[in-house]
Amino acid sequence: MLSFITFVKWREVQALSHWLPTPGKIISSRVEAREVRVSGVGSDSNDTTEIRNFPAITFEYKVGGKVFRGSRYSVKENLGNFEVTETLAQFPRGAEVTVFYNPADPSKAVIERTFPEGAFKFMVKLSAGLVIGALVLVFSVGGILEAIRPHLPEPQNLGAAALLFLMGLFVLRMGFAQKALARQAAQWPVATGRIDASGLQAIRGYGSFRWRTVFRSRIVYSYGVAGQRYSADRVTFGANVTASLPGLVSGQARRYAEGSKVDVHYDPANPGSAVLECRVRGLWLLWVCSLGFLGAAAWLVGLI
């Protein structure tokens, strides 16, 4: 999949290399908060959304005496909360720039039409490394399992036990990573923010062979850093808690009333990333799940 995405993007860059240059000017450069989907693949699945900050760059240019406006400043993809400050500094309002437009359709244009030098080579090497690493991992794990099989009381369950063991390690690693992130966020600078919206979000999804609606708290807040206004909706680290009954998840919305002032911890290296509480919600559940997977693996092979 990574190789396919790299090829598609390479083809796009090759097509843009034939676009023609013309003088242009940045007429708007600001932070724009957008609601993006973070899980699920279809509109009828258990999709959740979050607020992310994007650099919103609008530029103006002329082709054949006609004035055009564009907002796609780069061929690079931006998934949000990434290099927002750096991009706004690179394209400040009023700056003169060179715009590259499609001669077949002048309304389509970009300012940056290339990737950083060596980016495609890195992606190709990464793809090859992942393939080779996967093959090495499969054969090495297979050899390790065969080596320990004779020493187990119930070796016939080794395959399922190995899968549960890996799942337990993955959940354990996730817990430690979330805990480290919360500890790091406690050292982030603090800005005064405002709760813009506070309430519950209904999420309709398909589960247990039927459609059902679950609820989760939704807190949207804004804050200012270096003259720019950002928005976010992350209250704590960890997974979002949902429930079929609204009353079970309404406590957070009651704590953060709309219009109230709050302290926002923001990442100094990436001000678009922020959190209200420097803790991991539901961390104990990760520890319990990890222990359950590891314990089940040991039980299947007769170690407990």
C-alpha cells in the first residue's frame, strides 16, 4: 500500500512538472480549524471526528488577463496539526510568490509542486525495508516457536498463544506510550483558552447485528499562540469513552461549561496540538487488557 501511494504521488508530481509559472500573491494566510474523520471507512460505521488545525493559504494570480484564486498551496498532503506555524511563516499575507498553473485548466494551481529532495527515494527504501523486515520477522518468529515448542506442557496451542502474546505486548506498549505522552504534555506551555462548545455527540454505528446509537462527550475549545488562534477538542489522552446512555458520559461536559475559561497545554513545537488534562483516560483498562492477553497466552500453553 505504501508503495502504491508513493507511485500515485510520484505520477502527480510528474504531471505538475509541466504546469506553467506565473506571478502570484498571498492574499490570506491563517489557521483554519476543520473537523476530520479519524476512524471508520464509511459514513454508516462507528465514525468519530476530531478538530485539527490546518494552514489556510489563499493566493491570487493572473492567466491571460483573467484573475484566479487558489487555496492548494502545495502538492504535499497535510493531515492537520502539522507544520502549521512553519507554513504560515513561509507564506505570509502579501508575499509575492510564483504560482504554477495547469495550462489546460488555469483554475488549478499550486505554489509548491515538488517534494523535498530525497523524499521519494526514502519512501521507496522504506517500502522495501518493510517487506524485507516482514519476511525476516515471519521466518525468525517461526524458528523461535519451533525451538520452544518441545519445552511447553501444551505445545498444540502455541500458535494461538503466540498471537495473544503479541497482542498483549502491543497493548502494553500502547499504554506506556500514552503515559509518556501525558507526562511530556505536563511540561508543555500553558495558554488561556475558552470553551466554544460543550455537550454530547451521537454516533450511529452497526454492531451486534443491529444499528445502534452511542454517545460521547464533545468539548471544543480555542486558544491563542503567537498571534494565531487555534481550536482543539482533545480533553485527555487515550481512547474516547462512549455509552448507550447519555447520562453515563455527560460528566465531562458538565465540568467544561460553554464560555468558561480553561488552561490549555499546547505543544511548543506544534501549537496546533493541545490537551486540557495531562492524563490518560482509561489507562487502567489498557493494563487489564494487556494482562488478560498475556495471561491467556500462558494458560493456553500450560504455563499457568
